[in-house]
Amino acid sequence: MKLLLTMLPQWWARVPVSEPAPITPDTQPTVVLGIESSCDESSAAVVEVGREVRSNVVASQIALHRRFGGVVPEIASRQHVLALPTVTAAALREAAMGWREIEGIAVTYGPGLAGPLLVGINFAMGLSLARRIPLFAVNHVEAHVLSVWLETPEPPRLPMVSLVVSGGHTELILVEGVGRYRVLGATVDDAAGEAFDKVGRLLGLPYPGGPSVEKAAGKANGTVTELPRAWLPGTYDFSFSGLKTAVLRLVQTQGKVASPEGAERLSLAEEDVASIAAGFQESVADVLTAKLARAVEDQGAGSAAIVGGVANNKCLLNVARSRLDVELRWPAPGLSTDNAAMIAGAALLNPRPADYDLDAVPSLSLS
Ligand code: KG4
Ligand code: ZN
């Protein structure tokens, strides 16, 4: 299977198998093609030195996974096999660049889902072999952290405290420099995005829950259900499972039994959904931003950042801005949720040359 996947891009690129790309420890590309497939987004992008995004093509699989209420790894892997050649061709076309101009191929090797990661790695290795372009390995969480260096004239002021909030991660990271990170705290159970997704499901909202919960909360008209906060005092850690259970209890007490096609389920009035969604969103934003602000103060940081899919949440950004005395950064449009531009950008900022024995590391950590 692995061999077959490695051969696919060579067939697609219509070139014979050639000598491995010349990789040296000081290989420093200036134009990089990024490949991202760690979860349910198949993406390819071209980024140029100066961190200018020339193209960033994302094929989302949301519609495929929606009826399961979450990502099914096997379906995601198969879809990446189908989508990666198409998004790669589109990324080159949109960047108006040919293979000759690409100096590096960057790929996510972890953390993420094993199958989807392997598809991306083998695809990128095949391209690297076929085109004799050096391969670079990228840590997905580092790419989220470095996403605030893209599409902006000034790099952020360091040290910076970065709050990584996505479907798979919730971490508070002290960034002392590119490649110099210290994880200050992390979730002890669900990631923030995962909590949004699960609460969205409990409230009967469409997957993914993050945007749906935010939209529902926007209809609350000031009626906000008060929900608990897990402070985990004395730590920079987070917990969202108690909050999720509190929402479940509310749905069980306030929900009325609806029986579509004989299957029993609880259904809430629209105003109750809005009020609970607003209360949930406020609770998450309150805890995340309180810890972010405290970390900034404790560490004497010069700036703060919120990155990852949940950085799209306006309530979170607004509460953070109101609490911080330092500059707050968040990714440029299209760079919060999973995308390959941040993967290529990470390889430009912190290139880590990889060999053809590169393997997926599903639980890769930052340090
Ligand atoms: O960064 P990302 O694309 O994937 C991972 O690396 O995990 O983040 C996806 C997560 C999902 O859980 C989604 O519900 C959440 O980001 N998300 C949001 C919003 N947009 C996406 N959460 C809250 N509010 C949003 N507007
Ligand atoms: Zn991500």
C-alpha cells in the first residue's frame, strides 16, 4: 500500500523515477509547495520567501463526514488519495508556477490521524522523488503557531504566548523564537474545537459544531444560559468535559421528546438552543482568554496569538482583545482552519529536511 501510494504521484506527474533529491542539512528553499492531510482537509499551497501566500487550495471533506457527526479516518484517507493530486495541480495553477520554480515540498508528518497523514507523506515523497525536489517534514501544531508570521509585514513581538485551539489541540505555548517553544499548559480532556463539535451535536446543530454554535449564539438576544467554568487553579491547563456534561444535562431536562421516523430524540426550542450556545461559547472564551492573559503577564510576553480553527470565533477574539494589554495576533483569512499554506510557511521559517523513511507520528509533540 505504502509503495503504491508513493508511486501514484510519479505516474500523475508523468516522469520516470529518478535519483533521490539532493538533501543537505542547510537546504534553504525560497519557494515551497505545502501538502496538508492530517485530518479532513486535503490541501496544497505555494508560499514564497517573505511568507507570501501565492496559492492555498483546500478541499474540505466536511460534507462527506457530516452524516457521521465527526471525521471517519478511513473515509478521510481514501478521500485524500483522490483529492491531493487535484488540489496540488490547482495550487500550482493559481500560483502561476511550474515545477521548476518549486524548491521544496513540505508535508505534515504529525500530529494527526495516522492514515490521512500517511497518504500525505507518501504523496509528498513521490513528488519529491519524481521531481528531485527536497522534502521537508512539518509539525502541524508548529505550523499553526507560525501561521501568524504569514501575510503580514512585521513578525510578532517575542516572546509571544500562543493559544492553539483547534479540533485536535488546545495548548498554551510560550514562543521564544522560531523553533523555540515551551508548552505551558494543555487540555486534560477534550480540545476546545472538539467541545464545540460535541456540544453542537448535543444541540442538534450541523457538523462542524464550531461555526454552528457561534451562529446559534448570535441569535441569543442577550439571554445567556450560565454554564460552569473549569479553572484548574494554579495551572495553565484546560478541561471542557464538565462543561459538555452540563450542556447534556440541560438538553435532558429542557428537551422535549421528538420522534422522527420512530427514533426517539430530544429536541430543544430554538431560543433555548441559542441561549445554551451563547452560554457555552462564553464559558469557553472566558477560561481560554483568562489563562492566555495570565500567561502573557507571568511570562512577560510582548504579544499574544490565537491560532487554529477556533480562532475563527469572534466572541473568543473579542474577549481576548478586551483582556490583553499586548498586541493580539490571529491568522490571516483562510489560515486558521487546516491549510497547506501554513505547512509551507513553517518549512520556510524553520526548514527540517526529511528523508524518504519519513513516517507519520500521530501523537507528535512540539518540543
Ligand atoms: O485547525 P482545525 O481546522 O483542525 C485541527 O487541527 O483540528 O480546527 C477545526 C476546529 C473544529 O473543531 C471546528 O468546530 C472549530 O475548529 N471551529 C470553530 C469555528 N470555526 C471552526 N470553533 C468555534 N468557532 C468557530 N467559528
Ligand atoms: Zn490543525
